[in-house]
Amino acid sequence: MRSLCVVLVVLGLAGCDDDSTPAADFASADLSVSGADLASGDLAMPDLSAPDLATPDLATPDLALPDLAMPDLKTCTPNAFIQCLATDAIYCNGTGDGTTPVACGAGGCIGGGSCGQCTPSSTSCAAGVETDCDQYGRATTRNCGLGCNGAIACVTCVAGTTSCNGAADMLMTCNADGISQTVTACSLGCLAGNGDPDAGTLEFSRCAALTPSNGLTLDCNNKTSTVDLIVNANTTIDPTAGTIGGVAPASGVFSTVVQASNGLTIGVFHLRTLTVNSGFKLTVTPGANALGLVVDGSVTINGTIDLAGHLDNAKAVATGGAGSQNVNGKGVNGGSSKLVGAGGAGHATSGADSGGPSPLGKAGGAYEAVASPETNVPLSGGAPGGSVGGSNTSQGGGALQLVACGTITVGAAGLANAGGSGAPQSAIAAPSGGPGGGSGGAILVEAPVVNVSGVLAAAGGGGAGGGQTAIGQGAAGNDAASDFACTLPGSTGGLAVGTGGLGGSGACGTNGPTTGGVGTLAAGGGGSGGGGGAGGRIRINTKNNVNATVGASSISPKTASNYTTGTLTLQ
């Protein structure tokens, strides 16, 4: 039993001094508690468990990639050359976090940092061939149809020649270097010529030039006028004397143009801008010349331009508008019969007949024959109506041609009036027929853009009424209306006296002139009324005949004979 004691001593257990001690004193049961004190439960893993060092405590968000994102640690300078790799040049990409290979092809990659075809980002020209070198040193070539401009580049245009950038209405003029071009905006559009600079042929493109009708001139590409006509008070303009407000304008503002087709003269004023303000009137002085206004800029009419014929009832005398005709278009004279009224003056249509009775009634006058009357070419005003016994006649409306490089606007309160005058009372003793009404004149408007919300009027005047023996002459007719509704002041014929006939109404709105009333021819009867005057002509020409905005009640008379639109002449 000695060996057991040795073992126990080694384990650190004392008290074994001989081998007589019972084995039960050292039984494993006596040591079992010690096992419990060191049991795994007392030193269990929960005290050092994974939750104490759990991944959430050191979670990836605390060291998330954005904190160490690649943009903060770029690997190279964006777009910089890195190295040659065989025939490729390797560059840093645009964001600095990778590479971009560029195939160099012929010439290969050179150590200087590019393809070896040419000097990067350069252009050269030799023997009619232009070489364009990109940023990597790669070359592309093109043949120069017009040769080289020194050693720089192909000549792209012939110095002094022009071309159009049609979409933008721009004129491109080649400069002396044969490469750069001067750009000019064309307000009326660019007219392209024929030719190809690269093929060595010339181009003759140009900014469109407005060519006014009837021989007037206006250079919209070289505007020269320095005169602004602003009507802030009632004033006059005289196309025969060449004055504004009785004063001659600066040199070069006024000129005259004689129309070859009918010999009628137009007095022309060249202005920078024209404005007629609301509540004010620009009155055109009567005379032989029609009125032409050519304007470099824009025109705004919110007041009145008055070139109508007017009747002075107190004096039984009518005055025609500027440029009205004294003979052509005149209504047929009433002749020697006191009882038969006279016909109204003609213009866009024939004037109305007098009251008769047939066949003694006198026909209205037809307007002079011209090549294209609907265009107001030639420009001509209205005419007098027929008289009774050769005296006291009405007069026609005047003639206006308004041309602008900019926009012409007739505002809601704006008016241009070229109406004919009413017919005065007959100058012979009763019973007598009435004279015929004067015809409306002419208004021609030409501009790239025209907007009319006011009124353009060229209505006819009313014929005079017939009178009865021992009672007196019939009443005078009314001047032409200046509105579409024919109420301001009206274009109705004069009232009859006794058994005389009513005067006919002048053309107005959508209506033509009307025939005078029939008088009673029996003893003691009355004379017939004069016929109403025809309406004049109103024409609007715009770019491509599409840029006119006209109100439904803005034109009077408004019939196919009186009102037309057309296209500007551009050259």
C-alpha cells in the first residue's frame, strides 16, 4: 500500500504515514464537491458570452465603406497618361478610379505620353489636306476643296461670300481668313444662294430685303432714319407740301414717288418709328399726293389717322382725301334733267345707281381699269360721285401706304379712315335729284407682322336725297362711316323732301352701296335720290401671308372686292 501514499502526496494530500489508513478516507466521493466548485456553471460562457462582444457593438456601419470610399482614395489623376502597353496608350479615366486604354494604331504609343500619330490637340494643313489631331495624338484627315489657309487648316469659305443658316434666319459672311464667319440676324429671313464653298463655288446668299409696292423704298438691313413721329396732340401731315405740323422735316425725311402706271404721286415720309397715341388725330392734308409712310422700326396706332373725304354741310362743299381722284372712277353725272339723281362714285366696285326711274336713272361710276386693283397697285384714292346740273359733288377718300420693317399694330382704339364724303344738296332749284356719294379710298399695309384690333375703314359716302317743287332740295348724304357697324357717323343717304327720293347708302361693313330712291315725276313731284358711293380697297401684305392678325370687325367694307391679303415682296 506504500505506492498509494506516494500518489496522494503528489496530489498534495497529507496524513498518510503508513499503509494502515483505510481506502475509504480518500474515496472519490470526498472530492466530488471540489468538482462542483470548479464546475463549468461557475465559469460558464455567458459571462464571456458572444453578446458582450456581439457583432452589433462593432457593426460594419461604424466602419462603413463610405468612410473609406474610393473617391477619397483615387488611384490616379483623371485623364492623365499612365503608360504604354504594346500599341495602346493607357490613361486614367475621368473619375480617377480606373484606366482607359486608347488604341494608337499606326505609330504606336510613345513614351512621351500619347499615340505617336501627331501632336495632340492640334490642326495642321499641307498640300490641300488638313490633319486634325485629337487629345490622344490620333490623326484624322480631310481633303480641302478650297486648299489650305497657310499651314493652319482648310479654307472653309471664300472670303466675302455668304451663306444662310436657314433655321435661325442668319446670314453667314466669310471673313478674310477663309475660316471664321461673321453672323448677321435677318429680320425678314435669309435667302439662300446656290453654291458649295467646299467645292470651290461661290454662294450669293443674303438677308431678305423688303421691296414695298408702288416704287417706294425701305432698306430694313441698313436702317438710316433718326426721326420718330410721336403724335401726342392733334397734328397734320401734308404729303403734297412735305410738312408735319406745318413744318418741313429734316433733309432726307420727305421725298416723292411717281407711280408709272397711273401718274399719281405719293409723298413719302421716312421715319424711324411712328406712334399715334390714344385720343389724338393725325390729319392728312388734302391734296394731289397720296401719303406714304415708310418706317425702319415699328408702328403703333392707338389714335386716328384721318385721310377721309369730308362734307361741309354749311357750305354744301365736300373735300376729298389726300390722293383722291378728280376724274377716274367718277360717278356718272346726272345730266340736264333736274329730276334724275346722280350715280355714286366707284372704286372697288361700281357705285350705286341713282333713283331713276329707269331708263332715266344714272348709273354709278365704275373705277378706272388697272392691272391688279385688289393689291392697291397702283395706289389711288376714291372719286367724286355724280352731280346734278354739273355742280356740288361729293369727294372720294384718300390713299395711304404704310410700310414698316417691324410690326404694325392698330390697337383697339386705333383707326385709319379713308372713307368717301357724303353728297351735298343739289345746287339747283327744286324739284331736283340728289348728287351721288363719294367712294372710299385706299389703305395698303405692308410689314412682316401686322396686328389689327381697331379699324381700317374705306367706306363709301351716302347720296343726297331728292327735293320737291316749292318745298326745297333734299338733304345731303352722310360721310362714310368709320366703323364696321356703320354708325360713326354713318353712311346713309340724305332724306328726301316731299315726294323726292331718299339718297342711297354708301358701301360699309359687309354691305355694298345702295340705289337712290325714286322721286315722283308728275307735276309738282320730287326728284330722285343720288346713289351711294362704292367702298375702297384695303390690302394687308405680310411675310408669307401668314402673320396678319385682324379682328372680325376691323375692316370696313369687308367683302371679297374690298379686302384682300398678300405676301410681301422680298428680294
